[in-house]
Amino acid sequence: MDFFETISKRSCYRGEFSDVPVSRDVLTKVLEAGILAPSACNKQSPSFIAIDDPSILAKIADVLQAPVCSTAKAMIVCVSDSSPVYGEISFYKEDCAAAVENMLLALTALGYSSVWLDGVLRREGKAEKIAEFLGVPADKRVQIVLPIGVPATDGPKAQRLPFERRAFFNAWGGR
């Protein structure tokens, strides 16, 4: 699959996953894609935890209560470090976003699917619960969870707004 085909095929999958396992080789490639993402001041602030142990996957699924998690064959947890890197400014959200997008594209290219989960982590102490049983240091935060697997069915594809409504040349609305 070429680069632009990978981008066009990437989508957020929220359905059930099939029983196809996710190998450590696949997880390693995906983690490497995240590690290679750009980061502010090259501080490389995000860290990642790949989970393939069924008992840990079940604990995360129990905390998140997101249907896509209950059948995930693996997960990657993006852990952020909000320490300032440019004066008093931290870019941890941007750094995590770049890394996660690289990982989502890698998963797509390798024939797997995922969905970026972060909003659910912000409620009811869910990020903190996951951090606790994963042993994440207190000065770090569970920022994003990616449940991973091979889709059991074709999920709906999000419709994109037309190019002309989102991209311009030289000025807003410019053609």
C-alpha cells in the first residue's frame, strides 16, 4: 500500500475485532513509527506501553467501558510528559498527536485498525486508574489509548468535507 492510499484508508474503527492476534513484531513496528514522529525541540516527550497480555487488556476494557476495547487483541497506551521544553511551554499534546497519527498510519498499512481514545480517559479518573495498574510514574499521564485488531466487519467510514471547504491558497477562501 503506498503512502497516500494508507492515508485514505485510515479510519477510526469502533466495532468488534476478529480473533486474529497482533504479533510482537507488528507492535514493535507500530511503536517504532510512534518513536520516529517529530516532537517539539526534539525532546521526544511521549512514551508508549504496548499491551498484549489478555488479563491486562481485560482490565483496561473494564475501566474504559468502550465496546471496541472488549475484543481488542492488543493496545498501545501513549504516556505524556508535560514538562516544559521551550521556556515554560510544553508541547506534550502536539507530541502525542504526531506520534499517535504515525502509529495509526502504520497500523493501517499493516492491515490492522484502531481508534484514538482520549476523551473517555478524561472522565471519572480513568486515565489515573490505567496509569496505576500499568505502573506509570506519577509525573506522567496516560494520554491516549489505541485498541488494536483486525476488524470483524467493515465499519462505517467518516465522510470528509470537500477540499474546497477546508483548504485554501494564499488566504481564507482563496482558490
